[in-house]
Amino acid sequence: MRRNKLIALLLILPLFFTAAVSARAESYQTYTVAQVQSLCDGIVAYNGYSSNQSFADGYLPDNAGVTAEFYAVALSQSGSYDLSHYENALLSYLDTHEVYAASTREKFALALSASGSTDRYIADTADEAIGGQGIMSLVFGLHLLNNGYESALYSTDGLVSEILSWQKDDGGWAVMGAYGDADVTAMTLQALAPHTGRSDVAYAVDRALDRLSEMQLESGGFKTMGAENSESAAQVVIALSSLGIDAQTDGRFVKSGGSVMNALTSYRCSDGSFAHTDSSNVNATLEAFCAFTAYKRYCYGQSPFYVLDHANHSAPADNTPRQGGSGGSQNRGNNNTDTNNNAHSDNRGTNADDQTAGGSDTAPQTDENGNRIIVINGKRFIEATTATGEKMTVSVEETQPSEQSTVSAAKPTYGGFQPSATADYIRATADQTGGKGGYKPYAILAVILAAGAVCAVLFLLKKRNKKHYIAVGIIALAGILFILLTDFQSKDSFHQPAKTDGELSVTLSIRCDTVKGREKANYYIPDDGVILDTTAFNADEGDTVYDILMQAASAYNIMLDNRGAKGAAYIAGINSLYEFDYGELSGWMYRVNGEFPDVGCESYHVSDGDRIEWLYTTDIGKDLS
């Protein structure tokens, strides 16, 4: 009898396990094609348009050369929309802008191809730019060849083999370093997707998928440079969809917190846009739109996202090289870059109310200096061109002096404007103090005394109802919580001398030699490129590169803009020199003892004798010696 019970128990256990797995799978939301389309519609509506065609006629031409290119690709892959307004606007942009960066040229060429253009800029780019800027120029070059264009530099098979040779030992791809990066690995898979019939490609793709599965977090999402973000999830969704893999149900990409699609949709904001980490972001919204378009194409059995439906291989309509569009092979490896496609969160676009039908014929508003004024979701922005030729937008409100700013001497600049301190910058300075402001005990005492005084007055007035005293207590408690959870400090209180104790000794320097001699983006950039010469700092066990940078910023009055989530710092600006100020591949990188680590600065723990360098690059590190 006992034996029979044991056998029955063994037979029942698998059923319980299966039920548990099924229950877990069913607990995650899966999206129908109609729901995915609704997410796309929400993004179009967020930008101020009621239909894809009005979006194509308005937002795309208004933002050609800035943030419109991948929207153009996605719209082209979503249906038969007229993108002629955008095509003309982009060609006009290319007539007046020099484009040196190879990957940027390829991006523009792909967007033109998606719009049905036959302009010779596409063929010139395929002939001259592929491979001119590392792995990403190989990837976007392969997208061009995948769409039937030919190159004087590579055959399609030769370019595929070249990309395979860049694969890291762990199975991924990266711009630099020894380990694969989630974004670059996913983007490389998108280009390799049409070639999985080659055995070497199939093997490389399987290795890369295994690596991505290992890199996936329990939330279902992915990290880049130490910070989990929506763009990484979006790129993986595009890669999986391009490879014919369901991003919602494939077991390799479903973790305890859900699928990679669940991770992506978790970044959706209430207004229909998407966040990078915790607030609405232009690039995150754009990449989500592309990811949803790629997934719809997978569901419909269509070609991968970058295998374009509307590529036109007719003879080039213009045999004259475009003035600003052809960098030529002599520009390969040039460190100059062009427009900022991975823009700051400036939410560029136009409001439907400010557009006539078709959008591109409306006379733009301008300010007294001739800068164009655009409206996004009811907010007014000024668009200007920086000294480096980049389009930048700044909120009209941000261009006004702020009397309340406590960090006015260290305000970041955007395209020549001086906005007041941003919330991210204020948060970064507050994090340095750990919320231990000396004013807090006195402030809490003042709240308690005020509450006691109110209660005494109520008692004297013979207001003996308990509800009155409970209300006073609740208000006082809310005030105390507010004091504990915030940290106000003046500029002087933030900038303190470097600490003199500590078990470890490290050095730190901050330099921007790569822009020395070039036209300055702002007057904070020193002529010699040295923001902070090699300086010794004391550190404790467990301190990170970020801790040392914050110590330097505090001691030497250096403006620092951290835009990452807590625990995953992302340094967007130092001394008012920002990422993208000198092109879309420019920004800050850190190096320790001559090596670029593969983790974020808040995850790298320093050791005694470490030599830390913060360096500004205009070409994702290729210009740093």
C-alpha cells in the first residue's frame, strides 16, 4: 500500500510542476498584434499626430537629420506611406551639412532607401563609408548590402565574414573591450539575420543568442554600461524578431520577471512615450517604435526590420555628388562626427495644432534671434545650431534666468543656451551627501514644535475633537518625511575639500584633449584640454570610480551631470561638456590603469595606486591614445 502511494505521488508531482510552470507563464502579459499596434499608435499620438501619414508629413521632415531617420525606416516597414516630404527634407539637410561619421552616413542612406529615394548619396555611401568607423559601420554597411546595394569596398559575403571576425570570445560583439555588449550584439544579429543559411553565420548567431540569454536580467531586461534601460530591450526585440524568434514566448528570453517584451513595455509612460530608465526619452521612444514594428513584421511573416520593402534600385536620379553628403573615402577614420541621433531628452517634434496639412509647408515661428520655435505637447522649444553644426532644442522656459538655482556657477550649456540646473544634476549632488544635511534635526524639531503649538491653540479654543489632533499629527508626520527624504544644500555646502583620510590612494585626471583647438561648444572648455590635471585622492575600501569623481567635483568646483539611476551612474556631462556636443559618437569615458573597464563607473571598485582618467571622446574611444 505504501509503495502504491509513493508511485502515485511520483506520478502527480510532474503534473504539479507543469501546472506551476504554466501558471507562471500565464502570469506575464502577452501582447496581440493589435495591442502592439496600439503601442505604436500611442507613440505617434505622443508626438502630436493622429495618423502615421500625418506623422510622416509633419514630424519626419521637421526633424530630418536629427531624430527622424529610424522613424522613417519603421514607417516604411509598417505600410505604404508617402515619405516624399521627408526625403526632400533630408536631401536638403545633406546639402548643407558635412557628414563625416561613416555610421551616420549609412544611417542617412538607409533612411533615404526606406523612403524610396534613388539619390546617389545611397550608392556613394555604400562605396565609401563601410568599415570606416569600426563595428557599427560594418553593421550598418551590411544593412545597405542586404538591400541590394553594391560596394567597392566589400562584397556581401566578404562583409559578413569581416563582421564574424569581430565576435568576442563570449559570443557577443562590442564597440570596444573584451566582452560582448547587449546593444551591439543585438544590432549585429539584426544585420546577420538574412545570412543564417551560412553555417558559420548560424554557429555565430547561436553563440550570440546564448550570450544574450545569459546577459538577460531576471526582470527580462538588459543592461548597458551598468544601467538597465529600455533601448537595450528594444534592440534585442528587433534582433529576435529579425531572426524569426518570438520575443514573448521563447524560453531563452523569458526570465522570472517576464519576457524581454514585458521588460520593454514596462518603460512605457502614461503619455504613450517611453523612458530610458525613469523618465520620458526621445531615443527610448523611437527605439520602442522600431521594436514594435519589427515584432509586427515577425508576426506577419515579413522580412527582417532592416530588409526594406521599398528600396528602389533604379539609376541614381542625380549624378552630381552632394555637397555635404559625400565625405569620400579620404574621410574614413576621421574623428569628426555629425548630428546627435541619440539625443538628450529634448522631445523634439511638432504639435499637430501647429501644422497645416502636410506639415512641411507651414512657416515656422522664430524668436528675436531667428531661432526656430517648435511646440511639443503644448511646450515651446527653441531650435538652434551649435558651433559644431548640430541642431539642438531647449525649452523656452529653460532659457530664462533662474533665481532659485543653487548651482548657477556650474550650469550645463546646450547649444549656446544656459538652462537652470536640471533635476538630474541636483539629484547627483544630493546623492553625494547621503541625505545627512545638518539642518534636518532642527527642521524636524521646528515641525514638532509647530504641531505642538497648533494643538495647544486648539485646546485653548476648546476644540477637543480627536479628529483635529489626528489631522495635525498627520500633517506633521508628512512634513518630517519630506525633510528626511530630501536634501537641500547650497553650492558652498556641496563643494568641500577632498577628504584627507582613507586606506587607499588613487589619482584622477579629467581631460578633453580631443576637442583642443576645435571651435568650442561652450566657454567652460579649457584651451589646453585639461579640466583637472592628475590629482591624488584618498579612498576607502569599497569606494568606486564614481565616488572618486564626485569627490573631485566637490573639491574642485567641477560641474557634474549624472543621468543614470541610483547605483548605475551615467555621466552625461562634466564641466558643461556633454555627450553629443561634438557628434553622435562623442561623450565621456573612463579608464583605469590604461584600460577601459566593461562596467559602469559606480560598479568599478578602486584599488590602492589606481590611475583613473576621465576622457572626452568624439569617436567612441578610437581617438583616445
